[in-house]
Amino acid sequence: MNNPQPVYDFHLHTFLSDGVLLPIELLRRAVVAGYLAIAIADHAGPSTLDDVIPRLARDCALAEKHWPIRALPAAELTHCPPAAIAELAAAARRAGARIIVVHGETIVEPVEPGTNRAAVSCPDVDLLAHPGLITLDDAHLAARNGVFLEISARKGHCLANGHVVAIGRQAGCSFLVNSDGHEPADLLSAGFAEQVAAGAGLSGDEIATCLRANAESLLQRVSNR
């Protein structure tokens, strides 16, 4: 582990949804990979969030006690009806999620249209994951409401990164690079995160803002709640 810069990643999964690692093993591997902060955002819906989030919270608390990492229990509301997102986000917050992610309208899955709009309109949502072909109107709402747009390192979801940056830039959105990791090989390095950001079309200054300042802004938001 010799990353020149710390890594922040707010979108990863364990075998509590569709990943392959225990939460505590994912956290240990993140420490070794040079992560400064991580949010484990397992897929969640009305049937699972009350179970998954408290389990993540226990492992995150243990990791923070013993290892030099900020570990946050989170939830990715996935394939939920847009009309239910606000209700489910509030429920996830009550269950202990420190960060709320919504599974956006990626071009490689049949996400219901209107999901992006519901996510960026919800005061409890922090991050719209892989927004796909997000509209300019929805990007303006994201900027106005402080919802970060994800630049995804995940196969398939990453295909719309250039569009997300082009539209999000017009609207004044803030971006985060996340792995959407499901297995050990998906963990980011600082260098690869920079490459993902550059490949999406961010300039040098924008990359620095995305990878460090925006991540720290989200962590500060969590601390202020």
C-alpha cells in the first residue's frame, strides 16, 4: 500500500447484498488499500433496510475503533418506486444510515424513469449513483439540493460518465468518484480514481476537487448531522 493520496469511496457492497466480502473484511482491505474513508452502501429496499443497516453499523464502529479509517454505514436504495424514495430514505436514516445513496438510472439496468428526479429532490439523499443519461433539469435540482453525482468506476455503469460530467458541469453539480465495488479487485487506488475522473472528462483542477474537496465536504456534512 503506497498510494500517494488517500482514497475516499462512498459506494461499496458486501455479501449483505450482492458483494462477496464480510463488512469487516471489506473494511480491513480498504485500510490496506490506503482508504481514508469508506461508506458501505449495500443494496436496500423496504424488506431489508432495517436489518442490513444496523449490521453494517456494528462492523463500521469496530473498524473505526481499531483502524485508521472513517467507516460509515450507508444504504443504496435500489430499484425502488420513485414515489417511495423519500419515505424509504427517511426510514434508512432512522435505521442508522449515515449516507443515503440512490441507485440511479444507469443505462444497463431497467431502473424506473423518474428515479433520478425523486433522488435529487429528496432532502435525505446524499448521492445519486450512476445517473445514466441524467437530464439538465435533474442536474440543476441535484446542484440546488446538494446531491452529489457519481462518476462510476464500475463496468457498464461507467458508460454514461462523460454525459454525467457534461450535464452536471453545466448545472454546477458536485461529483464523486466511487468504485461501486463488489469484490476485492474493485477497490480503488488513488491513481485509478484519477484515471476514472480524467476519462469522464474532468480537468486537472476538477479532478482534485472531486477526489478530495468534495469527499471531505460530504464527510463534514455527515459530521454536522
